[in-house]
Amino acid sequence: MDLLKSVDIVSNHLTWTPEGMDHPILKDITLNLEPGHIYGIIGPNGAGKSSFLRHVLAFLKTESKESMKIGDVPADDYPRKKLARLLSFVPQKTDIETDFTAEEIVMTGRTPYQGRFEGISIGDKEAVYRAFSLTKADKLKDKKFAILSGGEKQKIVIARAVAQTTPWMLLDEPIASLDIKNQIEIMQTLSELNRQEGVSVLMVLHDINLSARYADYIFAMYQGQLEAQGAPLKIITPGLIKKIYGLDCQIIPDPVSRTPLVIP
């Protein structure tokens, strides 16, 4: 992935109140995401993490176009196909009701590059082959997606995002319902995509310790606001965890990564 072709994601005083509500879900969020890094967003339920992610993806419309930009262009102004060539998305739930094989699911990641009446190109096939290789999911290629385990499904959805060949990959709780082995495998895959392929990653995670281990930079959200931001060693403190989660804890160095490890 050529980082020169990537873009910044810039949130400028983003505030958002859903229709029918009398108070904002997001309040004055200002941050700048530069290419080449892994960013983590942490915070309790209802903090606004997923709502922020959906504004980046233009799934939700901003109250002011200047409040969310991809490069120099407001996210809302991008044609959907063009935005899908910059941002891929991995949702939390992967229970897609389909008879498709894993390979057919991954091939749908090539849709942004295909015309209405165009078939599958050699370039599409190469991108899908590469995605299976990078995610180490080759053995799943011919299996029906519906019969895969939760961890296998998540690998395939990540492979679909890889096949989309975007400079940015956004993920909303990609490991929430997985066992520890699959959690680590998926986090390792994201790390390798970033370090070896130059894919920039923005992920929402509930697991503070995995966020601290794998993210270069963390945004901590609380009640719709950006409470803290910075490198894990800088911001993961007992005071922050107490404030946003209401939890007393100790912070010790992770014996493997030396990143902060939260002990309730």
C-alpha cells in the first residue's frame, strides 16, 4: 500500500444530535488521524465510539460538512464508490445470511472497482488471492460462509476489507464475541497489515489491554466527548480508567509487550 496515496482523516469540532433527541451523542470531537498508524478508540458503552466511526464512513450525516473530512473533502461529499476506495469497514457482527462461499464473500470487496456490467477481472482475482494469503485464510476459501465459526467468519470479513485495497481500514469491535485465540490472531493480522502493507487502522475496542498492546495511539471517549488521547503509555492511567469506567485498578507493564496492563 502506497502511503503517499493515503489521506488524513480529520474531525473538526464534530457534534451530532440524532433526530428526535434533545442532547448530542457526540460533543465537539476534534482529532487528526495521519496515515501509517494503528489507532484505537476505547470507552464505556454509550460513549459515542461507534457513532464517531459511522461519521468517518459517512453512514451518518454530519451537522456541518467541515466537521468531518477525508483528505480535503467532506466525508458527506464523496460518491460512495470513491469513498469505498479509501475506507474499508469491518463491522462487529458477521452473521451474513448467504449461501456464498468464503471466496465469493471476499470478492464482494472488489465491488468499488467494478462497473455495472463488468465481470471479474484478473486484477480482482489477484486482489482476492492476496487477501486470503495476507489473512492466512486460504483453507477457508471454498467453504460456505454460513458454516464457518465466529473467528473464521471474522477472518473472511477482514479478508474482504483487504481485497478492497483501501489505505484505511475501520473496524467496529472486530473481536467482541471471539475466544482469546481468535482475538490474538485477528489483532496480529491487523498489526501485520499495518507494518508490512502500510494499511492504516482505526478500530473501536472494548478490550483496553489489547488496545494498549496493538495501537500506536489511543482515543478515550466518555459521554460523547474525547476525554484523552495519546500513546498508550501516556494516557492509560488509573485516573482515566476510574473516570470513564468507574473502575478502580492498578496499571502494570504487560510482561510481553511492556505496554500498560489494566488490573481491576
